[in-house]
Amino acid sequence: MLLVGRRLGAPILGAALLLSGALAALASGLGLAGTVALLTVVGASRAVLDVATRSLLQRSVPAQSLGQVFGLLEGLTMAGLAIGALLVPALVHLGGSWLALLGVAAVLPLAATAGGRALFGLDANAPVPVVQIALLRSISLFAELPAPALEGLAAALTPAEVPAGTILIRQGDEGDAYYAIAAGQLDVSQDGRFLGRCGRGEGVGEIALLRAVPRTATVTAHTDATVYKLAKEPFLTAVLGHAATQRQADGMAEAMLAANAALGGDSPAADTVGPG
């Protein structure tokens, strides 16, 4: 979570060097307690390195190419594991386990020496969606999302200004996006009946996406408003691809439908009746 919305060059380099240092220290034979402590450092550094590098890659690659790039990354990762599986036994044969540990520990410092400048240049030029991340964190629907997924979702948001009186969502239209409200107030109505008013930290439009039904409520700007549009595909990928978030979305959907029924609604679903 501490990596979200921050520059990642220094954490990547620091985690890589810490991981390598701990591996090299294992070669000295510190006993059981020392080995367990160093392996804990290795595992923690590996986790930070993995999250930080993938987050930076996610920031740097166009959204339409992200799937292909991450597929390539997985292929390169498997190739690296295969090379390591061949290299380590050879090093053990030549000099024992200490040489194998030192040989593996040397890989990341060499990579940092070769690509450190390019890494910091990439990090400096990659946009960090700080405002969008803060907005999504304030919306309960996305509260359970892991940090990298939250940042990826923030990068997919598109800002839009909605003047007072403008219809943002029209009842009966196809549901193609979710809208997170950054500023202003939006009124929700169904069949001409006022259902509720939404503001910052709330969102509209999720029911049509989750239930695959037409928009069953109209959302109109009560005041000048700023919203962030999230297209259907990344919304569903994020929500349905994470079990806790999906449960949260289902619970919110049921609560909103029940509230709509209590108000006398007779349609099968409503895009929103308030928060969420």
C-alpha cells in the first residue's frame, strides 16, 4: 500500500540490492536462526520488488497494450527460472552452495548497474494518478482492491465536466461505463420520481454493468460536477476479478435494489439510489 501513488525507482533499486545482499550473506553460513532471518528479508524484498516493478510497468505501458506486455513479462520470467535452474547446479558443481548463492546474488546488482539510469528515467516520466487513486480509495466499492489493481484502475479513469442540468445517465440506455464523482452533486430519478442525491466519494452506474441490464435510472447534474468515467471492461475486470470486491459489489447492489423496492420501484434493477 505504501508504494501506491509514489515514485518507484528508489524502492525498486533498494529492494533489489537488499535481496541480493541477503542472498550473499546466506553464503557465510550464519546458522539456523540467521538463515531464517535472511530468508525472511529475501522474501520481503522479493515481494516489494515484484509489486513495484509491475506497478511501474503498468504506469508506463498504454492500456491497450498492457495485456500483451504482461504476457511477455510472464514468458521472460519463466525463461529466467529455466536459466536459473541450469545455472545453479553448474555453480554448485564448480564451487559448492556458497558459489551458487553468490552467483545468483550478483545478478540483480549487475542488472541495476546496466539499467539503473533507464529505470529512473522511466520512473520520472511515468504519470502517477494521485488524484484518481485518492478518489477511488474514498469509494467503498473499491475499498478491498489490492494496491496494484487500485492504481491500474485509477490510470483507466477519464475526467469529465458535467454542467448543472446535464443528464449523465439516461434511463433505458445501454450501460457502458461507471462514474466516480469527484466534485458536485448528482440527482438520481426513475420514471420521473426522485430517488436520491450523490456527491464526492460516491459513484453511479454500477448496477447496469454488474447485472447486464439497461440503465434503469436517470442521473442529472444538480450542480456543476466533475466525474471520472471508467469504461465497462476495466470496471468488470477489477470488480469481478477480486473475490472480496465482488462480494462488496453484490452486497451494495442488493441493498440498492431493496431500497428502490421500498420506495415503490417496480423495475428489475436501478443504477443507483444513493451511495455507491
